[in-house]
Amino acid sequence: MYKVLATDGVAPEGLAVLQNAPDVELDIRPKLSPEELLAVIPDYDALIVRSATKVTAAVLERAAKLKIIGRAGVGVDNIDVRAATARGIIVANAPGGNTIAAAEHTMGMMLALARNIPEANARLKAGVWDKKSFVGVELRHKVLGVIGIGRIGSEVAKRALAMEMEVIAYDPYIPAERVEELGVRMVSLDALLRQADFITIHTPLSKENYHLLNKEAFEKMKPGVRIINCARGGIVDEAALYAALKEGKVAGAALDVFEQEPVTDSPLFSLPNVVVTPHLGASTVEAQLGVAKVIAEEILVALRGGFVRNAVNVPFVRPEVLAEIGPFIGLAEKLGRFAAQLVSGRIGLVEVSFSGEIAQYDVSLLTTAVLKGVLSIALQEAVNFVNANEVAKKRGIRVTETRRGEEEDYVSLITVRVVAPEGERTVAGTLQRGKEPRVVAIDGYRVDTPLEGHMLFIPHMDRPRIIGRVGNLIGAQDINIAAMQVGRKVIGGPAVMLLAVDSPVPEETLTEIAKVDGIMGVKMVSL
Ligand SMILES: NC(=O)c1ccc[n+]([C@@H]2O[C@H](COP(=O)([O-])OP(=O)(O)OC[C@H]3O[C@@H](n4cnc5c(N)ncnc54)[C@H](O)[C@@H]3O)[C@@H](O)[C@H]2O)c1
Ligand SMILES: O=C(O)[C@H](O)COP(=O)(O)O
């Protein structure tokens, strides 16, 4: 039974898939102090958080069973991703689920700032009908500078364009054409700071952009500029912003995020031209349901050993490549597990080769999947897409990957060779009808068997009275043989036998089979 802990007020309705999973026990504890988290974390296989819980190296050190941390949202700056990676813990987020919520909140903040809505609201509710203090500015024909034009930045840009703003953007990691087709002009950071009437930030918080808007940046800005930050505290230097507001260089600021959170007291709160909300960007019913659902599904996939698409600490695979290679992940892993069970002793070399259509893509994820399968046989520790390559390196396992386009017999074929001191085996597999993993060759002998359940691999000499003896020995244990394949290259020469059995064959029976004259060994394989 996997134990999952959800904290930080993750929407419980979105976690139904975990609640209904027979192999999962879900604990929802909306508020957990750092001390409580440290105390309970050793019990859990998975943790779901939003931005409040700090998943530090100290927490991870105690998280002996933890396999995945799911962030029900986008920013993972509250998680020590490096420490998690070093421990082989997957960190996954739910990108996209709160994009519209954050973009709409940004527009709300920009309008609130331009038209003094919060201050006017407070004044009227205090019994004062004051029109003259609250003359605002229009957004139409103003220049909006978007720093970071990813998912949220581009949704903000679209909405600003609909309000007839001129939109410019700075984002060194996005191709200019993609942004310009939205009707946005890409500029340098310097140009953006100098030209914008409103500046909105939509980058993650990273070392690179910590205090991106600092004293020097404010000095470059147009007098009367207005700043909106619905991304992360820390990107704006709050002391420098306060000074720029005080001296009138900046006409106003709308902040949803702060360097320290939660915060209830800040010099910025004393200024009338500062609008603040307590990190509400993603707080809509729709966004919370959406991100919780996505993360719950990812947690289940990870706990059951599958590939987590939104893992932030697994090498990135472009979506269009993932669409092509994704169906092969299961085949690659099963071939690794299969091959590793055919040899004895410590494997020192794993060679993976790809031929046919699959060879035109970046297949490094599939090589990792093979490795994950190989390592899962011998190791007690959890091996996953985050740590498989590192674990192999630490254990001195050499891994090679080759790709060749030509393939005569199959549309796509994956071949895995494992070498151990006591021998080596080469297995090849493909997907039947694009989805069913099958092994189609072992050491060059043709077979064709689904990669599932329990199997016996028996190299033997191609002569009479061998297959019958094997059948009798297995039958005597009341074990059903579901399928059988024999592959040979020449009549009377060495051959291989692959039997699919409905339950594992006991060790003593394997020893009896190995003694049959003409049989060169026997291996039990479970997938
Ligand atoms: N206030 C909220 O509740 C809330 C909600 C959702 C997201 N967020 C924050 O918003 C951020 C953006 O979310 P997203 O979904 O749009 O992410 P995204 O990854 O789609 O976009 C981020 C963009 O920032 C760009 N970028 C990175 N560093 C940059 C730099 N130094 N200068 C300029 N551009 C840079 C990237 O190239 C990318 O295009 C998140 O990281 C999160 O911290 C806040
Ligand atoms: O990065 C995010 O997704 C947002 O900042 C939302 O954070 P929250 O889930 O704590 O509201």
C-alpha cells in the first residue's frame, strides 16, 4: 500500500483518482508545520504540496520512502529539486492548469492599479464619497512590457492586446517568431525597461533573475511606470521598489507575491499606490481542481513505476518526440527486465540499439527505460527515470546507445545486449499493432511472445525427448503452460525454448529441468 500525503490545501475533489486507488492510502492534512512535516515524512511514498510547504534538504533526508513530490501548481522554488534528484525522488508539477487563473489575476491587478479600485473601495466603505482623489489612467494605447512570455505571459499579452495596449516582451529563451505571431514585439530587457508604461513579470524565480527588477532597473524605467508581479517574490527587489515608489519614479505597483510568504507587514503595505493580494494568482475553483487532478494522476503513474510526463528533474523530451517514442517506453523497460533475468552475476555492459522508424528520434529516454528495467532486477532501492543513469554510473555499468535507420523485418525494433562475467544475452523486441510489447529474438533465434507474466527460458539442443520432459516436469507441479516457442538456426543444433507459464516455477523444478540431457541451462523470468 502506498501512502500519499497532501498538504497546503490542495483541492480534495481533484484527488479522487488517489482516493479510489486500491493500492493508495491518502492523508489530507491542509496545514502542516515544518516540524510536523519532518516528523511524518518518513512514512510517505508521495507528497503533494502547493507553494507554502518548504520541501528542504532536511525534509528529504528523512524521507526514506519518498518516491515523488507533486507540486499542484507551477513554481517548484519551494522544493529543493537538487536534493530530491540526488535521492532519486521525482519532482513533478502541473503546468498549464493555473495559466488562465494567473493571467486573469494579472489583468485584474493591472486594472485595479490603473483605476485605484482597492483604495476607492476602502474609502467609500469608510463612508467617504471621494471622486477627485482617484483619477486613473487608461490601458488603451499604453505600452505593456511582459518579462517572460511563456504560458502565463502570452495569455496576459493576448488579453492586453484585446484592450488595445501595445505589447512588447523580453524572454531570451523563446523564439521571437512564436511571440511575434501573437502580435507582440520582442525587445531587449533594457529596451523594455525604457519603453514600458506597465511592466508585468511572468518568469520563474531562479538564481539568474533574483532581483531582476532592482535599483538599476528602476532607474532605467519611464517615470510613472506601473509594476505588476504575479510571478514570484524575489524577482523584484522590494526595498528598491519601495524607494522608487516613494520618490515617484514608479507610479504604482500591484503585487500578488512576496519575497517572504506569508507576510502581513511590509513597508510597501503603507503606500496608497500599492495593491496587494496574498498569492491568489492560482486561487480559482477551476485552476485548483485542474492542478490537483493532474498531479494526482502523475503521483499514481509514478508510484506504479510509470513515466511521469511533467517531471521537472527528468531530461526534457519535446512533446512531439514524446508522442512518437512514448508508446515504446514500456517495451524498452520490459526488454531491460527480461534481458537482466537471462544472465547471472553483475552486469557490466548494457548495449541498446534502435532500428527502423524509432531510430529517427532522440531515444535517450528509451535507453534510460531499458536501464531502469535492468537495474530493477538486482536492486532493492527504487530506480526511476530520475536516477537510473546515475545509479548505473555508480555501479560501474557501461551503457551504449546506437541508432540505425534500416530495419528489414519490423517497423521499429529495440535490441538490448547485457554482458555479465558469466555470459551475455541479446534480446530484441517490438510493439505489435503499435502497442503490445513482444520479444521477437533471443541471441539471434527467432521467437514471438508477449512480454508479460512468467516465462522460462531454456537453451537446449534441438533433439527429441527434451520438450516433452520439460512439459512433464512443469505439469507435475500443476503449473499450466500458456504458450511455448522454440527457435533454432539449424536442425539438430543449439536452440532456445521460451515457455509462458501461469505461475512461477519452483526452484527445485528448475534444477530438475536443468539436469535433463541436452538442456544447457534454465532461467525463470518474471515481468
Ligand atoms: N501568482 C500565482 O499564483 C502564480 C500562478 C502560476 C504561476 N506563477 C508563477 O509564474 C511563473 C510563470 O509561469 P508559466 O506557467 O508562465 O511558466 P512558463 O515556463 O510557461 O514561462 C516562463 C517564461 O519565463 C521565461 N524566462 C525565464 N527566465 C527568464 C528571464 N531571466 N528573463 C526573461 N524571461 C525568462 C522562460 O523562457 C519562459 O518562457 C511560474 O514560474 C510561477 O512562479 C504564479
Ligand atoms: O506557482 C504556482 O503555481 C502559483 O504560484 C500558485 O501557488 P499556490 O498553489 O501556492 O497558490
